[in-house]
Amino acid sequence: MAIRREVPGVRPYDGPAGGWGALRATTLAIRTQMESVKAPITLLRTNQPDGFDCPGCAWPDKEHRSTFQFCENGAKAVTWEATTKRVRPDFFASNTVTSLLQMSDYQLEDMGRITNPMVYDRPTDTFRPVEWADAFNRIGEILRGLPPEQVEFYTSGRASNEAAYLFQLFAREYGSNNFPDCSNMCHEPTSVGLPLSIGIGKGTVSLDDFDNCELILAIGHNPGTNHPRMMGTLHEVARRNVPIIVFNPLKERALERFADPQNWLEMATYGSTQIASTYYQVAAGGDAAALKGIMKALLAMEADQGDILDKDFIALNTEGFDAFSKDMDTTSWEDIEKASGLTRADLEAVAKLYAKSNATIVTYGMGVTQHCRGTANVRLIADLLFLRGNFGKPGAGICPLRGHSNVQGNRTVGITEKPSEAFLDAIENSLGFKPPRQHGHDAVKAMQAMIDGKSKALICLGGNFAVALPDSDQSFPAMGSLDLSVHIGTKLNRTHLLVGKETYLFPCLGRTELDIQANGPQSVTVEDSMSMVHASAGKLTPASEHLRSEPSIIAGMAEATLPNSKVPWTDLVADYDRIRDLIEKTVPGFQDFNARIRVPGGFRLPLPPTERKWTTPSGKAVFSVFGGVKEDADVLGGEEVLRLMTIRSHDQYNTTIYALDDRYRGVFGRRDVLFMNAADMDGRGLEHGDVVDIETIVSNRKLHLKGLTAIAYDNIARGSVAAYYPEANVLVPLDYIDPESGTPSYKSIPVRVVRAEPG
Ligand SMILES: Nc1nc2c(c(=O)[nH]1)N[C@H]1C(S)=C(S)[C@@H](COP(=O)(O)OP(=O)(O)OC[C@H]3O[C@@H](n4cnc5c(=O)[nH]c(N)nc54)[C@H](O)[C@@H]3O)O[C@H]1N2
Ligand SMILES: Nc1nc2c(c(=O)[nH]1)N[C@H]1C(S)=C(S)[C@@H](COP(=O)(O)OP(=O)(O)OC[C@H]3O[C@@H](n4cnc5c(=O)[nH]c(N)nc54)[C@H](O)[C@@H]3O)O[C@H]1N2
Ligand SMILES: [Mo]
């Protein structure tokens, strides 16, 4: 191979993931954000029985044990919130919003925690401090003047159960079911697809299942960065010699080799453990084809030798098998190979291993869900598991890796634009107001309504709404057309700065901070990826005396908006036990809620599939029919078309950028790169380090991103390219979504890549 030219900030990373590099990175995160005396104590309280839940990810902790689980990205999440840096009113006074908008989200958040409630002042183009009560009153006045269906209530998945529950009460008593939430951009295909297949939109495995599994298929997720505590689990599984088969267009280092910082021997010897037994670089968007290939091979083995499928399970528990297997018959190997980028032999080999395993877990993430057929993809995973009865037995099941630390809980307690009648009835009976029955907007629909001028106000419980959504060129201006925007947050981001006619910034307490209300210190609760609900109580002194808790801010707005409210807002905020009592009354599964969260580790919500009970309309688990192998129309298959995946670096938490490195992928100090396979570069006359322009080819609008540096990346599948989120969101069309779930196809955007025009 020709020697590649040097590209600044790009060099191969040869080590394992984890190990000493992770310890070094943690030290750096602490040094740049916190006083080093306070930091270790804070970190030791993460995920302890009486401490706070790590805001980093939704992977559970075994019994919330009392030893500190080292986790580099958990430490970054905690120190980022517990930072000593502050953004005070004098800062806002001396910086116009127009000037702040020139800064990146990284620079904005790195300035620290917001200390005071602020209101936008148009004549000076600055934010100025405002009294809480004045702000609430004005918001109430505006909301009372708007039709409720023109108001959007956004929830980011970090919000606690208590805050989310109050937020939906406020919106529903006001009269809106508009609940765009980050889950709509994330695991909505799980929330929509799994109920159709198994009766509930949640994963079915527990941590114990990982001790008993005989095979793991890991599809479309990057745990070394995004679910770092899962690496401890995978490390143990790999050391039991259990095969872990990975499907991912990118070779992610942590899935190849990982050194567990908890393992002193590995650390002392600079050793590491191989994680993936086999790594298949499936094409972006090719998972449906790959899954169908594995199942087609399995059905062929059954026809040949019998005893491959769990026929009792299929007969007793499922329906739809015949239509499903006919669909496998009519799907050709040629189509499967072309769409998946894998060979028939590869997929037959996986089928053989799968047939040998008595207990299989499939784990999956955004690589599966953020596609035009994300829901159908998720259902294929359930189908695969049905074939060998991998539900309701130890060591087996489905494991969606949730995103935000409480995104699953938010859904459980009522953040949904399509509430069930039963839930609305329970609200009506317990609270005495009539919630609206008409379904509302999800995230994409909310933004579309804002673009069309049909929605006039947006209230955000956390998050970075406009930046996280697709098509920034349309989404950003839509924010400016609002009559009212309100942001409850901890740090400044660009969505906050896209001011409407009136805009409020409400700084809130974070997870790590002490929350004292009328009846004393409060705790909140969260639900992890495995449906365990447990308490979280912050201990640190709040970043400023002016901060309020999320429940208290929501109650303040609600009281000011709804003078005749039936909800006892002040009482509820005085003691969060009372909010939990209401949750218990209105949401199934929370019996003795307050008693059960006082037990360390909390409790598990009911998961009927673990007992082979299927709460589908027919009472059976349901096979799906995918039809074909492609996720979108044929026109998109031309030779020059590449599939763009928008991904997270190792130094970011969604739109929060902690630093500019992506250590395991060998990118340092920059994010303006496009990962490309060398053969795809050759085919376009491109060289490593060339500056390129990218154009999306599925939109009526011209979506362009100019000036990324293309890097020849040996670890990416041919035909797939990758760039960082959120910089690449300008390329994602707002209407290029999975019609079943509404989730944008962030991971498979058909694009053309050309050398940048000089000048
Ligand atoms: N440190 C950190 N932790 C996080 C987050 C964070 O940003 N930073 N975000 C949180 C949130 S909200 C979420 S949702 C999760 C996200 O966690 P993940 O699900 O891991 O999300 P991503 O990093 O977006 O992408 C995952 C992987 O999908 C692969 N991929 C892309 N397209 C395809 C495809 O078509 N097929 C297959 N098989 N693979 C594909 C990419 O190569 C990448 O390795 O993490 C949560 N935890
Ligand atoms: N192109 C592309 N786009 C994507 C994705 C992708 O993979 N590719 N992923 C999508 C996914 S999976 C998700 S989940 C969304 C994420 O979308 P969001 O949830 O909207 O985004 P975040 O970046 O997590 O929000 C960060 C902000 O949350 C606020 N915050 C932090 N802590 C707290 C707190 O304790 N309380 C409150 N109230 N606020 C707090 C801070 O002000 C911070 O600026 O993005 C989606 N967008
Ligand atoms: Mo997410």
C-alpha cells in the first residue's frame, strides 16, 4: 500500500480500549472541571445505595454494590456536571446572544453551570436575570393565551421519574399531548416494535442472564464509549469463552480488545481481553438482510436435519410463523449478500453457532434503530430469538441498550404523545381533571409543526432540542419563530440561544446535587435498561443558591398557568414521596413504590415475556414479515451512493462535547472528519486528507456539508461512511424517518461525496 500522507490530528490507535488510557483520560477530565479534592469523593458516591445515579448511561449496576465501579465516561459525565465553572449574569450582560451563537456547543457548555434564571431581552440582545415568580407568571399568561395543541413539551431522558411525571401532568391538565422526547430520536423503534412482537416495549434480560448466556449477538452499538459499564459484563462473558458476535460497519476498538481497569492483573501486565469472537462489518443499513440471512440459514438447517428450531416454543407461544418463513423463502441469497455486504458463508456460520447455543442474548443500539425501517429491524431481532425459544429462560433474551439514564423511566411514567386510554382514565380518576384524548406530536412532528408555524411555544425539560434533531438549516430558524421558548437546563447550549419572541432559561439542580424541599432532603428515582427502578440522591452543594429542582420549576409554571388546577403542586414538591404515591396510583407496576425504593438496589418492574406471558392483543408472541431486504427505495442503490452514519465520539455525550478527541478511532483535537473506506476513496479519486463536500440525495431540499477532511479508515465497511453528530445533522432530512416510529434515519443517509471545489 502507498504511504499515506500525514493528516494533522489523525493517527492510528493500536492499544486496547480501557486500560491505562482510560485512567489517564479520567484524571484529565477531573483536572479540567473540578477541584481535585472534591472530585474523588463525588465519584465514589456514583451509583452507591445512598448516592446518586450516574447520568452517563442506563446500564444497570449489580445490586448497587459498595465498591466503586471505575468508568471513564461516567467520570466525564459526573465531573462535567459537578464542575466548578459558572456562567453568571455578568457573563450574559457582556455577551450578546448573536455573539454567543458563534460558539460551538463544546465551548458553550465548557463555560460551566448556569447560576440564575434568565430572560431574553431583545433591545440589548442579551439574557438578563429574572425573578422566578415573575418568569412563571409571564409564562402562565402566554400559555393561557395559546391553544394547548400549539404548545410542545419536550423531555430529555435524563429527567427523573418524578420530574417527568409532573411535566406530563402539567401538559395534560393544560390540554396537550404534545410530548416530543429524545426517545423519538433514539429507541422509539423498540418502544413501537417490541410491543407488537412481545407485548412490551422493553428489554427482557437482567444482569444475571449475562452470567448464564452461551452466545451474544451485539448489533449496532458501541459500548466502550456509550455504555462503558457494560464492558465489565462483556469482559466477564468473553473470559468465560462465550462467543460474542458483533455486527457493525465500524470496527470499534472496545469490541475488539478491552483492558478492564478493575482487573489489576490485566492492568499490571498491559494485557487485554479479546471481546468479539467474530466481527462482521455489515454494511450500514444492512442488518435486516444479515438477520434474514441467519434465519434463512437456520430454516434450511431445520429442513435438512431437524431439531434446530424450538418447535414447542413456536407452537405454544407464537403466531405468524408461516407467513414469516414464507418471507424467508422468497428472500434470495443474492439480495441478502448485496444488502448486508456479508457472504452467505458468513451468515451460515452465525446460524450454526446460534443453533448450538441454548441461551442467546441479542444486544442492540442506534445502529439498529436509527433507520427508515428501524421498527422492522427490531422485530427481526425478536423473530430470531423466537426461533430458538430465547425468551423466558435463564441466559436468554433481548437487550436494547437505552440511551439517557432515565429515558425508559420517562416513558413508563407517561411521557408519550400516544397515551393509552387506561392511563388517561387513571389520571382522570385520581386527579379529577379531564386529560386530552387526542394524540399529540412526537419530536419530528413537533419540529415540523414549528416550521409550519402551527406550534407557537416549546417548553424543554432538558436537552438540546434543535441541535439533536435533523436538518439544522430548517430546525434552527423554526426556533426563532416561536412566541415562547422555555429551557430547563444545567448548561448553556445552542438551542437555548435560538431565541423566540420570549425566551426563558431556567437553571436546575443536577443529579449530583442536594435537593432540599419543605419536608427535607429529597431523592428521585430512575429506571435503567433492565427495568430496575431505584432511588438517586445528590449530595453536593448546588452550583448556585438560585437553582431550583426540576419538579419545583415545573410546579411553578403549572401553578402560574392553571389557577384552578386540581393538582396539589406545592404539596407534591414539598415531599417527592407524594409524587411517587401518585405514580403508584396511576401507573401499573409501582405497588409500594416508596417502600420499595428504600431497599438498596430498588425493584424490578413487571416484564411478562420473562414468564412467557405475551400482552399482545392475541396473547401470543408475534412473528413479523419484513418483506425484501432494503430499507428504502431502489433509486438509492446507485454505485456512487454511500451510506452516511452519524456517530458519537469517545469524548461526547450526545450534543455535549467534553473534548475534541476520539481516542479509539485515532482522531485527536478535531471533529471535522469523514471516515471512509480506502477503496471508496480510490473510486472517487480521493486521497487520505482531501477536503470533501457531502450532499444528501434523498431530500427535495439541498442538504450539504462542506469542508470535512476525508480520512482513509481501514476499519469501516465499504460503501459506508461516518461523520460526527451533531455537526452532520445538516445532512439528515427531517422527513427521512421510520414511518412506524417516527425515528430519523440518522444512521443511513444516502449521500454523494466529492472533492471540495477549490476556493
Ligand atoms: N459517553 C456517552 N455515553 C452515551 C451517549 C453519548 O453520547 N456518550 N449517548 C447516550 C444515548 S442517548 C444513547 S441512545 C446511547 C447510544 O449508544 P450507541 O447505540 O452505541 O450509539 P452510537 O454511538 O450512535 O452508534 C452505535 C454504533 O452503531 C454503529 N452503526 C451505525 N450504523 C449501523 C448499521 O447500519 N448497522 C449496524 N449494525 N451498526 C451501525 C456505529 O458504527 C456505532 O458503533 O448511548 C448513551 N450513552
Ligand atoms: N445525527 C444524529 N442525531 C442524533 C443522534 C445520532 O445518533 N445522530 N442521536 C439522537 C439521540 S439517541 C438522542 S437521545 C438525542 C439527544 O438529544 P437531547 O436529549 O436533546 O440532547 P442532549 O445533548 O443529551 O442534551 C444536553 C443538554 O441537557 C442539559 N442537561 C444536562 N443535564 C441536565 C439535567 O440534569 N437536567 C436538565 N433539565 N437538563 C440537563 C444541558 O443543558 C445540556 O446542554 O439526539 C439525537 N440526535
Ligand atoms: Mo439516545
